[in-house]
Amino acid sequence: MKEITSGFTLVEILVSLSVLGVLVSVGVPPLLSFMEDAQLNGDTNDMYYSLFLARSEAVTRNSTVSLCKINPNSPDNCANSESWQSGWIAFVDPDADGVRDAGETILNVYTGMNINSAVSSADFANFISYLPSGSTNTNGTINICINSNVAQDIFINATGHPRVSDSVCP
């Protein structure tokens, strides 16, 4: 009677591992690129939403509404020493100074982006204010970059309308 053995031979295992290695080397870079793009879109949408909310609330409330950088551990107050990727708050700012004072209503809190994100803006170093007309205190650009690979700019024009465009990391 012939004995039946089951299993894989060494050659079959090596060929299978080689094929798996080729598939992984081909599939991982697009997956990483997809993940960076998804993170970039999420971070950009969070900032974009906050800008639209601030503009809408400024017009609705007929009062200045500002966004300022925060320390995520103390999200009730502005923190100029922090960066935009640490987070921000949108708040009613009747004195239009870009600093949240006691009694000024917080409209939105965002407590930070992913560690791979970098946000830079020469035009909005510490705060962005929307006037009751919906316009901003200044026009400018916010650059959001992921792993120094992919980036998007949010342009805010003089009328306060933000728009998103693909960009490069600084």
C-alpha cells in the first residue's frame, strides 16, 4: 500500500514566498500614497469646515468670529506658541482682537491633526478673523502638508471665501 503524504515541498514554499514578496512590493507604495491622500483630505476638510463655520456665524450673528491656535490640553484659550496642527477654536470675538476673552462663546473646537501633518501660514500666524460682512481681517494662504509628500493650500480671499487647491510642501 502506497503512503500518501500531504504538505508543501520546499520549492513550492519558496515560489509562494517569492510571489508574495513581489505582490507586497508592488502593492505597498500605492497603499501608502492612498493613506497620505486620505489624511490630507481629512485635515484640509477639517480646516475648511471651520473656516466656513466661522464665516457663516460671523454673518449670522453680525459679529466678528475668529479662529485661533490652541494647546489641545487647554482648548478654551488661544495659544500663540502652538502651531495650527495642534488644533484651533472658533469663537465669537466682539472686540476683534483674535484672542478669546472670558465670556466669548466657543463655536467649534478642533483638537489637532495627525503627527504627520504640518500646517504653515505666513498670512495667518496666530488667528483668522471674519468680520460681520463675511470678509476676513486679511487674505492669505494656509498650507497643509503630509509627510513632506503631498500638500493642499486653502486660499482665503478678501471676501472671506476659502478655496482648496493642490500644492507642494514648503
